[in-house]
Amino acid sequence: MSIWLELIVSALLLIGCTFALIGAIGLFRLQDFFMRLHGPTKSTTLGVGSIIVASMIFFSSRAEGLSFHELLITLFLFITAPVSAHMLARSAMQQKVKLVERTRGTPWE
Amino acid sequence: MTSRWLPHPLLTLFLTVVWVLLTNSLSVGSWLMGAFLGWGIPLLCQDFLLKTPRLRRPALLLRYMLVVLYDIVAANLNVARLVLGPPKNLRPAFVEVPMEIEDEFVLTLLACVVSLTPGTVSSGLSADHKTLLLHGLDVDDSEQMIAQVKNRYEAPLMEIFECSRT
């Protein structure tokens, strides 16, 4: 594997890890349940995305030929992440989870 | 296009591609197996599959996917910035967006897209399917947000799929 490919793969891995970390920090720092939902639905998609692209480049550059099954991870993530976030939000509204006071608008029952 | 033996041609194509990706080889065997599964699964499950509206503008769908992909990346950067900034400055809000789409499948698609894109998570759909409740992480102006969801994500979907307005 050439040094350039190694550099690209390493850079992508670092970017991916950074976004995954930011997602985790969001989960910790934000103030109420609904705000915390934004961390895992957004920041992690790009994190996982970069790691997947890195994996595709790494395995494709070796002798075994092209490797594309990582794309499925993205597909399943895009299908499942919004659905689970939606269900979590709905159950939180039914439980009447406490909101930050400055939240505008009202959640439904 | 649809017939008794091939009820969902697009689903068949999709399942075939998923199978080929899963086996991670482009050999004739995996294509054949994929085609068999792609043909058999929709046939066995056709009674409980949602009725999907006809795809009217495939080219527009491709463009829409690119826009959404770009927005996902933008959303990631945006949320990262908001998360790392001081949490006191965030202005969270619940916003009700009136929906014009009636079809269940397209509504699901829209709710997913909205959840994946900048600063919003869909958190409820009214029983009559006419209002979508969104939670925004940092909402400046809720009117503007409603307009963005309607123009950027809802309007193209209505053009892509054949579906009636309410």
C-alpha cells in the first residue's frame, strides 16, 4: 500500500473518530433529553461514514479486489437512526420528560 | 410494469444489490442468488408491504438524494459546532409543521430525511397525518424552519412520487 493511501486512510479514521467523540460529548453536555437526541442521530452518521470509507479504501487497495459491502452499514444506519430517534422522542413525550425551560413550543401528549 | 409474478420490480432490484453487496463478490453465483431472493421475498411478503406510490421522476430522486447527502454532512458539522459551543446559547424548540403529503410511505421518507438533516429530529406525527412535530436544537425563527422543511424536503418529494395533495 502506498504512503498516500495510508495517509488518506489514517486521516479518514481520525475524522471519523473525532465526529463519534463529538456525538458522545453532545450526549453528555446537552441539557435535556430531546437536545441529547440530536447528538447520536447526526454527529455519528458522519463519524461512521468516514470510518466506512476508510475501510473501503483499505480493503480495496489490497489484493482481494474491491470491497463494497461496507456501504450496507451506511444504508442500514440511515434507515434505523431516524426511526429509533423518533420512537425515543415519542416515548419521552408520553413519559413527560422534563424540558429545559427556555424550550419554545409544546410537546404533544 | 407490475405483475402477479413480479409485484415490486424496484424492491427486487434493491434486494439483489443488497445481496451482492453482502456477499461482497461480483460473481455470477451471487447475482443469481440475489436475483432469486429479490424475486422470492417480495412475492412472499406482498400482502404486508406498504403500497408505494409510483416513481414519477427518477432523475429528480437522484438529485434529491445528493441534496440530502450534502445536508447530512452540513448537519454533522453544524451539530458538532453547536455541541462544542456553550450549551446556554442553544434555543431548543418544538415546531409543528403542517403536512401536505398523504401517502404513508412518502411521509415516512420525509420524517427520516428531516431527522437526518440540520438541527431537527422528527418526534411525532398527528393521528390524522396532517402535522409533523419537530424538535429543533437551535431554532432562530420557527416560521423559517417550517418554510425550509416544506420547500427543501417536502415539495421535491411530492414531485418525485405520484401522490395527491390534501
